[in-house]
Amino acid sequence: MNNKKKPVVGIIMGSKSDWTIMKNCCETLKSFQINYDVRVISAHRTPKRLEKFIKESKKKGIEVLIAAAGGAAHLAGVTASLTTIPVLGVPMESVVKGIDSLLSTVQMPAGVPVATFAIGKAGAINSALFAISILSIRYPDINKKLKKYRENFEKKVPKRPF
Ligand code: RP5
């Protein structure tokens, strides 16, 4: 990547209470030296902030957006309706274990896609890895790191369960 300081991933979450899970997303991006811009933005509580952030994202050169929300989780969907930047949705755990969040995020009408990940920590990490995968098409240094990550990952899994 040319400009090391420029954020290329935008991460938004519906509440500060989502941070304990979403910090795993940020840590994953950080481990690949990928710059991101992280904010608390809610589709319901701060709609104006959301619109402003999306407009600025395009200008700033953000290439992927990650949106995490729980319960009536409309954040990723509303984000996708306002931009053509790819939107990755992460359902947060909730009073009904995140099933509501998952369905709210994944059940988008045809025409407005949101790539939806697993509920909670696995989704937070995988959304970052998926963003990395998207960026790896354009940036050879990221592609190299991703390949290395996959190789190391394979080495860590034992061949036998005993
Ligand atoms: C959603 O409501 C947030 O994304 C969060 O997962 C959930 C609960 O928010 P708080 O009541 O903890 O602020 O908008």
C-alpha cells in the first residue's frame, strides 16, 4: 500500500457495548498493518452521523466497510443502501443470542447486498480477514501477508486429535 497512514477500512458499530467483540476485528486488521477508521454509529440512534460518515468514506478512499450491530440490526443494511463500497455485516450477540441480529443483517432484499458473517467474535475476526482478502486483490503486500497467515494457520492445526 502506498500511503501507510490512510485508512482503507471503515468500521462502525451500533454501540460502545459492541467494542469488546469488535476490537477483535481491529486487532486482526492491525496484525496485517492495515489502517482503519473505527466509530460508534447507530442506524437508529445516530442516522445523521451515519450518512456523514458514509459520504466522507468515499472521499477518504475507504475501500471496505464493516458494520456491526445487535438486536434490530439495521446498520449494515442501511449502510449498504447508501454506498457502493462493499459492506460486511457482523451480527452482535443479543438477548436472543444474536439470532435476531443475524437475521436482520443477512435477510437483505435483492439488490442491496450485505456480506454477513458469524455472530460475535468469529464474525468480527472473519469480517477483517474478508476485508483483507478483498484488499489483497489490489495490494500485493497484503496478498503476501495473507498467504503467510494461511500457511501459519495450517501449521497450528494438529494432524491428529491426540
Ligand atoms: C445495537 O443495540 C448495538 O449494536 C448493540 O449491539 C445493541 C445494544 O446497544 P446498547 O443498548 O448496549 O447501547 O444498536
